[in-house]
Amino acid sequence: MNTKKRCPALVAAFLIASSAIAQGVLPKPEDAFKDAKIGRTFKDSKPGTMTLTKAPAGAPNVLIILIDDAGFGQWGTFGGQVPTPNLDRLAKMGLRYTRFHTTALCSPTRAALLTGRNHHSAATGVITEVGDGYPGYSGQIPKTDAMFAEVLRQNGYSTAFIGKDHNIADWETSISGPYDRWPSRQGFDYFYGFIGGEMDQWNPTVYRGTVPVSMQIPKGQRGPLHAE
Amino acid sequence: MQTRRMLAFGFFLTVAASSTQGIAPGQSQTTAPPRATTAVPPPPAESLPRPDFHFKGEVGRTYLDSDPPTFPQIMRPPKGAPNVLLILLDDVGFGQFSVTGGGVPSPNMEKLAKQGLLYTRFHTTALCSPTRAALLTGRDHHMAGTGVITELATGYDGYTGIIPKSAGTVAEILKQYGYATAWIGKNHNTPAWETSEDGPFDHWPSGLGFDYFYGFNSGDTSQFEPVLFENHNLVPRSTDPNYHISHDLANHAIAWMQREKEIDPDRPFFLYVAPSATHAPHMAPKEWIDKFKGQFDMGWDRYREMTLERQKKLGVVPADTKLTPRPPSLPAWDGLNADQKRLYARMMEIFAGFGAQIDYEVGRVLDAVAALPDADNTLVIYIVGDNGSSAEGGLDGETNEIASFNGVFEDWQSALKHIDELGGPKYYNHFPAAWAWAMDSPLQWTKQVASHFGGTRNPLIISWPSKITDKGTIRTQFHHVIDIMPTILEVANIPAPNTLNGTPQKPIEGVSMAYSFNDAKAPDRRKSQIFELVSNRGMYNDGWMASSIAFVPWKAFRKAYDPDKAKWELYNITEDFSQADDLAQKYPEKLQALKDLWWAEAARENILPLDWRSVERLSEQITGRPSLAAGGNIFVYDTPLVALPEGSAPDLKNKSFTITAEAEIPANGGDGMIFTQGGITAGWGFYLHKGKLVGLHNYIGLERYRVVSTGNVPVGKVTLTFDFKYDGGGMGKGGTITLLANGKKIGEGRAEKTAGYKYSLYEGQDIGEDSGSPVDFSYTPPFKFNGKLDKVAVELKEQSTVAELRKTDAAPADKNEKTR
């Protein structure tokens, strides 16, 4: 909620923006300090400019909401019987798309959403629990199908994932990792949610980042003189 | 496919059989043996990450007419790759702990050394972030962008405070070969402007190859009231009244290690434990401090003599090692008065308690390692200090380490008033420079002084029960902290990749030390090493060392210096362990050759330009360092926000500002924090206390300028304002604090001085409560605001120009401004 004036930064970002959009490789090369002049001591040198990565000028905040298991005729906004005044309000402020489609299953839709590839291409032809070793079905989203969150993040966005993650291969869901296919390694700075297809709504197992929220580290033996 | 699976199964049976041999009598036999999995070690990779898994069989139209599916296999390091526990203590002298003859008992270090090796000619960079960057990357600290601590970063390649992607870490490589990786403790390798919870996280531990992080992102921390992060997230304040960070970090290290082995016993781990001890503030549980009562009354001069005697007896230094003399600028113990002796001895007792405690806590981690099913195949690398002992406490010691970061050194008379409370949570104390010099016995100088071994020579203990047979012996090969990464890679049989995550890698400059594990007499494989830190310069080559100190470390403002006129010394360190005999006059050509080599290496290693400025580099305004808050004048906070690092928060220093809060005060009166920056070390507080409004500046712990409203603030909705009108005229000047409720003045007073450079290294800005330590002692954190805060706005007003700031900086009174 920071309303500080960012105009000078935005101008700079605009100049960088065209190259950012055309860029083919991430991560970007690091600052080379081309404007630095290096002498023998600081007195005959000029430091280079250290820049902050900023999103292109005008890049909007993006909020994506994905509801789980909902029919076309379920909500009031689309003629259903379940009242959805908040959805109505949003629809009034924006647009309703009525010929929009998903994959017909959970992990696949989510993989397709986050990677912009068909679900089989993202190795998620089916939910992770029933994945098998065919290329379209392993449940491990390949590195060749990067999530757009990663692309946004590397272009200066803050990114977060709150809620359901059903895109981690079954054998990689323990807190031992590897975390390569957890949200924190797929482009999300922050994750708060659950791993798997469904969750008890009253007593969920929730993670913050990669750590179970309820986990308590044992205190160990107290008393610093214990050694004696 | 069938055959391969059986082979893999056979391999794991072998591992299971051999690992059970390591279980000692009396140890738990109930631990499950490693389980058979389909995991196989990968072939070495030139480039990481490896390509994705691809199904190699025939795919038909349905599963019925396709080859059987094959899953990607679980990544495992090469067979026999050990667990690696890397421990790095903070600010420790060569002659500090008993393991190398020092006066602070370290039974756990001694026990580890008996099971392994003690290296006595191992070196660091003489400063914190630099050593840590060099350790993790295997490159010289300047090549790792970390020529100095992150808070002093400047826009030159060697000094950005950013570890470049071209200097990938050992953790990243190990992780991509299947290691589980964790970092517990101090992280002083994230650029200051990236340490907020908003990231980016590329240079947090998670971006540097670590699966798990639990620790602090700063140069130091209160040991009782730290601000900690778990991965990317702030850890809530502990509710344990006996909380101490050394204990907490050990608990987390043990828990992580045990968890990993319980979930996946086959997978080796890389655990990096970096405690806050024994860096200032010297804070320890009272029981630990009290054990040392009266033990340091002999003073620092006698301590050095006693330490060298013990060192000779232990064989950690050659029998002919000389005790280097005290620099003229440090006082003789015998010349002190009784009060000074009482104060300084107490400061040393506190320090010793803090040190003995960390030996005990790390000992608990080592005990947990010993209880692992594969304890024998665990490589422990224990680096006792990231640099020499710290002389940053100035000649008289300090009750607040941050005072020296603001260019102010206290005198002993003021510290003496608080003698009974030092070591506890209220004071950020640091012992006098002469004690640091004594901790470095028998060497010259201290932390920061990279030219001499008092800054760089740290004990190193390596243990690996199944592979190191020459147990309990000493190694004297000359090595440097950059040699640790290649050592780990060699013993794990993992090659460093040429390309890592898309970035071509700079050459690794370290050389593996594994050759010395079972050969005490093996010739040195490190032949040469350059040293540079805030213009203190050293060049080691083939048994000789050229050394040139630029400034004594207890000098905060550093002005006149000419690297071409600076004096150089020359030592034959093969025969002269402590650099006692300067041979510069005797071998001028030898010295000249080393000086020339220094400049050539300096140009190659990103060491130039030399920069000897000290505290003024803390200023973002002077250095132009990025800040999330730079360029803004008005900052509005709608939600309570805690632990925003100082470098990412509005910079309140050396300027006028106004803080306005839209609040709702409960009927029984307001109480709690509205806005604060800093804590016990320095900073601002704007809070309600028993219905009254308080505006406060903590001037580096020496004065607390506290303005209290004349009456209680009205209940219900109210606009509360803290206005500070800066006097101007340079850095650290005073100003007028005015408190208002609904625009009506309800209090006014003066802050005669303000902290002009830094409030705290570890705690930042809080709204709605106070994380970390309190700015004064009229309340107890977290001191949550008991009403409702709708909005808190900070407006920065007129400020001094860089030229004005520089003017003040030129002439501070510095009583430590003594020559050598």
C-alpha cells in the first residue's frame, strides 16, 4: 500500500521495458557495471549504478482466482441457484466469458493454467496421484514448461500462491523435498496452502513455503549447565 | 529395465550392510536400515540443471500396446557421498578457545579434534560477509561480489554485496546432485535492499542452493530477541522467557538433520550451521557468565603469555613461536585503574560465557550427528571463526556496538555504570579492543586486518570417521576459506559444472584439502593467496607473506591514506608462525616482487578500486545504494507490518519527518506501539503508554529523548501525529519532537542528538507492535497496540544534501584516532 512517488523509477523501467519483453533468456545477465570507472582507489574511480529489477511501465497487478470443482450452472452469476453476490459485483465491473474451458480435472487444469501449455505437454495428463511413467502423465511439470509466475518474478513482480497445490509429484511431497516442483521453486515468492487433491476444511494440513504450519521444533534439553 | 532395477537394489543392500557397521554399542539399533529404492547416482554433468526426464520406450495408442511406463528416478549423489556438516562461528580469535590453547573452554571442539584433524594455518578474509561468500562459492570474496560486508556495498563488481550467478554455491551443486541442503543461523550475504519479506529471494539462502533456512539476515542480532526468518517468512517471537539464540539454532539444526534422515535415510545432507556467537552483542545466560568470575583478572597482556605457553604445550604452534608485541595504541593492562580492570575483566567473563555456551550448543549438534545411522560417513568441517576476534568495541569497550557504527565510542566511565547488567538483554555490549587482540594470541592485530594473521588465521577442525584414519593430529598446510568448497566436491565425487542454471561459471579458485587428510607431511597445494579488506593488504606466496595495514580497526573514520606510501612488512611465515620478525629491510627485492604480485592479482580479482572509507559507506544517500524506499516521500501503511529491514524502510536519518496515525483508542485508554524503527541499539518509538502518547529517540543507547503528552489522548477515533523538525547542519544533529492529537499540540521536547548512520543491523521498522528489542524499557515487546490502527503514514521532509552530510563526516571527534 505504498504510495510513494515512483515516477523516476518508472521512466527508467520504461526504457528497459522494450528489451524485457523481447528477451529470450532468463535469468537476465547481471549488471555489468558498464558505467563504472575503475582506478586504483575510490578517489580516481566512479561506481556503477546498481539497479532494482522493475516490471515494465504500466504492468498491472494480477490476481488469479481458481475455484475447485464448480459447474457452469452452479453460481448465481451464471444462472445457478447458489447466490454469489461478490461474483456478481466483479462481473458487473468487468466481463463474463461464457465459452471458456478447462481440462475436466484438477491437476491438469492447474498445470495448463500455470504453464500455458496443454496439460499433457506439462506432463499432467491426469491428477498427480494416478500419474505414471508415460511422458504426458508423470505429474512432474518439466523444466521446459516454466510457469509464468517465474517469468513475472524475474521481471520484477512479487508473486504468491495461496491455496491448493496439486502439481507436485506424489513422491516429492514430503518435507524432505526435493522442492524443485514446489511453488517456491516454480516462481512463487510466497506459498500458503495445502499439497494434494483435497483437504479437510476444518482441520487442514497447511504449509507456509515448505514448512508445515503446525510443526514445532523440539526445544532440546534446557539448562546450559546440563553438560556438567 | 529389469536388470537395471536389480542392480540398483543390490547397490542399496551393500550400502545398508556397510552403514550398520557404524553403529556404536549402546546406540539405537531401532533405526530402520536404508530402504531399497529405484534411485541411482547420476553421471557427472557439465551443465546443471540436468535435462528433464524423458520416457525412452515405445508409445502406442493405449497403455495396452505401449512399453511399460518408467518414472523419473529419484536423484542421488554418487555412491559413498558423505553427509556434510559445515559449521562456521562468528568473530573468533586464534587464541580464544581451549582447542587452540585459548582461555575459553571448548570441550566439544577438543573432542571433535581428537576424532579428526586440527588445521592451524587456515585463513579467512578478515571480515564476515566476505568470508561467507568465499566459503560458499570457492572464489575469492571480491570475485563473489563481496569485498566487504553487504551494508557497505558500492557499485563496483567486487563490492556490490551480490553473489553473482557466475559464482554458484556449493549448496546449489550438491542440491542438484540430490543432497538435502539447509542453512541454520547467520545469513549476511543478501543485499541489504533485498532482505525484506517482499524479496526478491534470488539472493536469500533459498536462491543460493538451500532447501531450508532458519536464521537471521544481518551482520548481528540480539541473542535474546532476534528477528528470525524461516525460509522467506518471519518467525513469531519466542514465548520462552529463557530464550537464547544459540540454543534455538542448535535445536533447529538437530531437528532438520533428524527429520531428513527419518524421511529419506539414503539421502545425504549438507547442513550449514552459522551461529551468531561469538560476534557482538556479547549476551549469554547468566549461569554461563558466572562460571568465569574472576578468571580474567590477570588481564590481556598476561593472557597472551599464558595462551602462547598452552599453545606450545598443545603443539598447535611451533615451539619457537614468538609472542608479537602489543601495538602502542592499545593500553597496557597494568596501567589501568581498578575500575577499568573491574569493568574489562567483567566484559571478558561475559565473552567467555558466551563462547563456552556456543561450544556446548554446537556440541549438542555434534552429538546428534554421532547418533545418526551413517555417522561414520559424515564429514564435519568446523571453522572456528569467520575472521579474527573483533576490536570494533574501541579502546574502552562499549555498551552498544552500534555506537561505533555511528562513529561514537563510549568511554569506560559510562559503561561502568551498567556493569551488572552487561551480558543481559538490555545492552549491546562489546569488549575492548585489547581483549580482541588477546583472543588472537600470539598473532598481530584483529578482525578487519587482512594483512596480518590476527585478522585471518582461524582454527579449523575436520572430522570424517570412516575416511580420516590419522585421528587427533594437526595439519599445518597453508589454506584459505575458498578451499572448503572444492574439498567438499572432491569427497562427494561431484564435479563443478561449467554452466549452472544457464550461467557460465567463473573458475573455482580454491584447491581441495582432501590430499592432507591422511598425510600430515603432504606438501602444500595452495601456493599463493591474496588478501584485501578495507585496504589492508596481504600477499602470501610460497612461504612468504607481505603485509600492509592501512588502518587500525578501532578507528571509525578513515581519511588520509595513500596505498603507494603505506608501509609494507615482510615475513617468512614458514619459520615465523606469528609474523614476529619483519624482514622487509633485509629482503627488499623479495618484498617488491610480492607487492607487484599483489597489484597484478588485485586487478585480476576485482579488488580495485581500493576503498578505505568506513562508516560513511553505511549511508545509502552517500553511496547511492538501491533501497525500496528510495525516491519516495510519503509512505502509507494500511496494515500492521513488522520487521521491515532498515534498508527497505523510509530513511528517517538526518532529516525532518512526520508520522501520522489514524487510530481508534479503546475506552480504557490506549496502550501499545504505533510506529518504531530500531530497538535497544538506536531508533525511534511512537507509542501509547497507559493512555499517554510518547515520542522517543534512542540515541545509540547513550540517551533516550522521551517526550510524553501532557494528558491522556482522547478515546475513540483520533489522529495522532509525531513530528520531528531536524536542526540541520550535517549528520547526527538534534531536533524538536512535537506530539499532536487531532492537530492539537499535546507534547513537545528536544532530541539533542540523533543517530546519523545506522539504528540497528538486524531490526527494522514495525507498525502496530515491536519486533526484536524495545527502544526503551518502559514497555515489554511485542507491545501490541490495543486499539485499532486504520492507517499509519510517514512523510519525509527537507533533508541535507550529500555535500552537507560529507562536511560533518570530515571532522568527528574520534578519541580512537591514535597512531599505531
